[in-house]
Amino acid sequence: MKSSRTDRKGGPGGIAGIGDLRRPEEECGLFGIYGLSDAATHTALGLHALQHRGQEAAGIVAYDGEQFHSHRALGLVGDNFNAPEVMERLACHVAIGHVRYSTTGETVLRNVQPLFADFKFGGLAVAHNGNLTNAYEIRQRLVQRGCIFQSTSDTEAIIHLIAISEYGRVVDRMTDALSQIQGAYSMVCITQKKLIGLRDSYGVRPLVLGRLGEAWILSSETCALDIIGAEFVRDVEPGEIVVIDDKGLHSIKPFSKSPNRFCIFEYIYFARPDSVMEGRSVYDVRKNIGAELARESHVDADLVVPVPDSGVPAAIGYAQQSGVPFEFGLIRNHYVGRTFIEPTDQIRHLGVRLKHNANAAGLKDKRVVLVDDSIVRGITSLKIVEMVRNAGAKEVHMRISSPPTTHSCFYGIDTPSQDELLAAKFDVEAMAKHIALDSLAFISIDGLYRAFGEKARAADAPQFCDACFSGDYPIPLIDHDKDPVQHQLSLLDERE
Ligand code: AMP
């Protein structure tokens, strides 16, 4: 098997029936600037703040008024955008950037974004976060028409659709292309004249608009506006295309409105806690979930211990609500970039130990409540519980700030195939036994919605996309039923 996830806490895999294909699952960060003399340097800073959204590759494409300049590389932003000769070449007033996370089989330069192409109307660079759910179908149709694909990225299918569109203006060509794709996505693009940002009509993936003086900024998260001192203007709306040029900002809503289904997992795990998404502070939501968890499933204990870093805000909320003292009983090593060096079970288990260690000082003879954001395969929890017990804890309870992850994500968050999800195999009691816990509880789905100030999950019109917990997929999974072997996107095995 060529493609396997290697640096997730969850390990290798991909979406059910598709994970074994050489097809990237994108977890990405986007950034773009129009109208700043040093747009690329600011874009590199923005990407640095979005590094948590993807660590495998980074790229910037900038336009100097005559020519586009591109630098794309495997690895971290800080390692690739620090050389003066690179930044000098990119010094332009318009730029977009991308950080990417994908399967190892796909970690080749040809898939690193932004992708660039020369069209009839001029140059266009595109960076994309999310997953198309009909990419394979579209690709097949395009290949039959004679389109030659250079990558296996979903983004390239969009580029071909733009190229063959019979409309004249670039924005009309884009709208034409978007009307043919299905999926959860945000995009930022630059042409010779414009910076363009857009979100899918359900608004599953994030994109915000900011300003720095006269310049306009687009970013996956507000934390990247903060790093350059830009002010937050608003979220790009679901289904909206914002076009920024020398006349200012122009908004287009070419598609009929779909119900908003922002990804609830951005709040639970994926986004940075200092970001504000759709008007809500990610940190506050996580704390509220922790408080709700304490109300729903209190247990007598001496300490609340977060699984760092992602469990910290929920653990604070849990501790404040329950009155049980909060302690850092686990310490995380921040210099471990990749949890899984090799996709074998043995190394994966070792990987968790590299990342976390029990802080034995305070755990002896204590009844401990561990708080984490999710259980995927259960490997992290299994190891952490063992560590905490070895450090002398008397009882180990676990509280999870998401409902059980029973379904894979097809919309841009990396989850393994359903048969690898612990919660798809076991009920909560069996999971507790498997992880060797004294007790285990997950936030209920309605409790989760209460943490957002909702009364409950509106079953007929849920306020978020929560497919990973409910199996309710708002966007049709068109490629999903295709035969995995035929589904392979490229016959080329390329390494760098
Ligand atoms: P597992 O060890 O497979 O149960 O993974 C659970 C851990 O992975 C939790 O501590 C989460 O913080 C983390 N996690 C959950 N979802 C993801 C994801 N999509 N990518 C990376 N890590 C994740």
C-alpha cells in the first residue's frame, strides 16, 4: 500500500474505501494578501500561524505586475521561507500561500500548492482546503476530453474545469467550474488583476477576510490575521466568492443558498484555540464543552489532567465546573513533529510515548480525570492511561470533549477508514475496557450543541456538519462507492 498517513495522532489511513488509494486527504491552511508591498513575507508569517493545519508542505505564489513567482517545498514554513533569495524573488504586492497535510504516497512536489496554470486569459494560481466528493468522476470526464493531469490533487480538476469553460471572465469561468464540483472546500486564488476567495455553499471549511491598512487579507483562521497585525473584517460567507482588485472588494453569490453546516470538528480539535470562527472563540467553545462534560458525567476525583495540547481548554472548563483541581499531569514534547515515523503499529505505539510523558510528581495515589478532545483509533488513550497508571494513579477516568467518532470525514479532516475507528467497533463500555479505564464518558451530541448556546442538535437541520459523530453527511459522497482499484488517480509512483 503506497499511501498511508504517517504523522497523525490517528496513524495511517484515509477515508473508507478510498484511504488505500493514492489520493490526498487535505487538511490545509490558506492565506492571501492583495495590496501590500511585502505580501509574500506577510503570507509566510500567516502560513506560520496556520502551520497546525498542515505540516507536510508549504507554498507561496506571488505576482509582481508582470510575472508570477512560485516557491513550493516539502516541509515546514519556517524551514522553507527564511532564505533572503527566496523572499526577494517573491517580493510582490499580491500573494497567496498554502500549508498542506496529506498522505505520504502523495508527498511529492507536484501536489504541493498553490497550483499555477497559464490560461487563455492569463495566469491563475489556486490554493485549496478541503475535499471534493466528486473529484474522481470529474477527473475521468476531463481525461476523456484530453486533459493531461500533472498531479493527483483535487485542485487540478478545478483548474482544468476553469480552462475548458466557455465563459470569458475569470470569475464566470470559476463559477462555471464550481457549479460542477461537489465537496467541502475553501479556496484562495490570484490572477494578474485579482485576489479571489471562496467557500463551498454549505460553508464547511473556514475562510475569513481581514484588512491591514489598505490591503485585503484572506485566511483560514483569524490567528493568522493576528500575527501580521491585521484586523478581522468578517467570515467569507458560505457559497460566497469575494473578488478583490484595484477597485476594492466585490462579493458574488452565484449559487442558491444551502443550509450552513460549518465543521464542528474545527472547534473541537482542528483550529487554533486563539482563533474566532463564525463569531465564536474556539477557546471559549472548548471550555464550554468541558463544563458541559462535567455537568453530564461528573466523577469523584482528585485531579483533572488534560491530554496536551488539544485537551487543555476542555479540561480547564471541566475543572472549573466540577471544582476538581486542574494539573498538568502529562507533559508534551513540542519538538516531535511527526508522531508516526513509520505506519506500523509498533512504531505508532512508540510515537505516542515520544510525544507525551506522565508528570509522575503529582499523580501518585490520585484519582485522575483525563480530558482529551477525541478518541480515533484509541492508540493515544491506551498509552496515556498506561503511563498515568505507571505513575501511580489510583483511579484513571477519561472524559472526551466530542461524541464518539463513529464515521470517517470525507470533507477535509483526516480520519482513518471506519473499520479502524474504535467507536465504530465498540460501545462506550467496551472502549473503557479496551483502554483499561475506571470510567469513560463522551460529551453527548446535544451536550455538544449546548456548548455552542444551542438548545440541542436540530435533527432535521443540524447547525453544523457533525458527520463524524452522526453519520449525517450533508454533501453527497459521489466518489465513495467507486471501486477502489479503478479509483486510483495516477499510475505514476513519484518520490523526492
Ligand atoms: P487515536 O490515538 O487514534 O485515538 O487519536 C486520538 C488523538 O488524535 C486525540 O488525542 C486527538 O487530539 C488527535 N486527533 C483527532 N483527530 C485528529 C486528526 N484529524 N488529525 C490529527 N490528530 C487527531
